[in-house]
Amino acid sequence: NAGVTQTPKFQVLKTGQSMTLQCAQDMNHEYMSWYRQDPGMGLRLIHYSVGAGITDQGEVPNGYNVSRSTTEDFPLRLLSAAPSQTSVYFCASSREFNTEAFFGQGTRLTVV
Amino acid sequence: EDQVTQSPEALRLQEGESSSLNCSYTVSGLRGLFWYRQDPGKGPEFLFTLYSAGEEKEKERLKATLTKKESFLHITAPKPEDSATYLCAVQNYNNNDMRFGAGTRLTVKP
């Protein structure tokens, strides 16, 4: 049972490049979310999804897109990378909104 | 706006020295308050969910309590393996937003 799998683990981008962070879960969870973690600021919610085909914005959605075509996958797209998007990104899933969330191992992204 | 403040930012304890971590919050409608543990380079790991004031939950050396304004994570007789960053988060009933505090970095010395 893999839980929540994020790829890649590390990535360096140049300003203006685009990329997709992958997230997959094998627990058949309906609720999935993306966070970024910056020093001293804690985790901040970027986007979330309550099921396939349904997504919504969190606290810091600008510069990011998401889609949810299947229950298992919830990719996060950076449209045009900026140095301010340098951060550690975590994907999480849970059975319902207000239940235990399982987090992936994170993707450390550096934008130069 | 929903807000979560954790204190202290860092806490150093001797093995066996009990203490408490604080999570103060403001939220327009509390769906749930969550505690997570995070080890360096890893994703957060779930500890507890509390849903209403007065609720308490325990797991090994940890006990979480909740009032209308704050939550405490009590650590009894900690061991070095309890060293980690402890994160508190609140979920808003009205907009499903999830807000995390900046965390308390706990170090337990043998």
C-alpha cells in the first residue's frame, strides 16, 4: 500500500518555465489537496478537490492550476514559474473533508 | 480571517520532562482542529482531530485538548524519538479552508 506518491522529489526550474507536479493516491480517497510549505509560514493550501471533476481554490491559488480527472490523481501545474514559487510542495488525501489526511513526501522546487 | 498561532516556536526538553504546546486559533466556524507531527524532510503525519470544545484525545505520551479559543498538546515524559515539529491546523466549516500554524519545533535531549 503506497499511500500518497509525489513525483518528482526535487526539481529546479528557470523563471518562466512550466511544469507539472504529480500526485497519486491508492486509498480511494475523495478529498485531495495541495499545500506549499515555506520557512516560518507553515503549510498553505493552494487548491483542493472533493472528488473527480471538482476542484476549488485555497488560500494561495495564483500561478497554479489543477484538475481531477480520476479519483487517484491530482496534478498541480505551474503555468510560468517565478522565484516566489520556490518552496516545498505537499499533496495530501483524506477519506472526507474533516478526517485524517495522509501526506506525500513532498517535492522541493527551486525556481532560478 | 482565520488564523492559527502556535507557541512556543521552539522547545527544548530533557527526556522525561513533561510540557505543553499551545495552538491559539480564530475561525468563523470550526469544522475540526488537527494536530500533525512532521519529521525533517518528510510529510506531516496525522496525530489527532478534535471537533468540539471540551474534547480530549490521547495517544501514547501525547494528549490533545480543545477549548473555544485554543488547543494544547501535552507531552508526558517525552523521549528523544518525540523530537519533531508539531503542526496545528483548523478547518473552517463555512468555506472548507484549512489553515496551519507555523509549528513548534520540539527537541528532546537524552
